[in-house]
Amino acid sequence: MTGAIWAVAVLAFLSSTVATIGNLAMARDFPDLTKAEASEVISDFLLDSAVALRYMQYRMMTNIFYIQSLVLWAVLALLVAYKFLLSPLT
């Protein structure tokens, strides 16, 4: 059980780190682009603009790792709760 907790903790930390790096990359490459402006750029130049495609790739990668990290943190919380609250004291 301890090995599973450590494995899930490492994976959750790595997923959170990759999501953070994705957010920082978006902030670096698109410093003056707000969320509303990004929607306009994507809708206007969906297939014509390399910038819109790169923004969509960054956004999709960041969202995938963010959701993955949320799930892994929840699984980690359940494992830790089971380990300390429900497992018999041995």
C-alpha cells in the first residue's frame, strides 16, 4: 500500500508540474492574449494561423495534464485516507 501511495504521489506531482509548465509556456508565448481574445483568434483563424494552432495545442496539453493531476490527487487522498483511517493497526 505504501508503494502505491508513493507511486501515485510521484505521478500526481509530475502531472501538476507539466500542467504548470504548459501554463508558463502559454504565458510566455502569448503574453498579451486574454482568454476572450484567444477565442476570437481561434474562431477567426482556425485553420489558417500557425499561432492559433500552437495556442490550441498548448491549451489542450495543459488541460489534459491538469485534469489528470486532479484525478491523481483525488486517488492519492483516497489511498492515504484508507491507509490511515480504515486499515487495521498493525
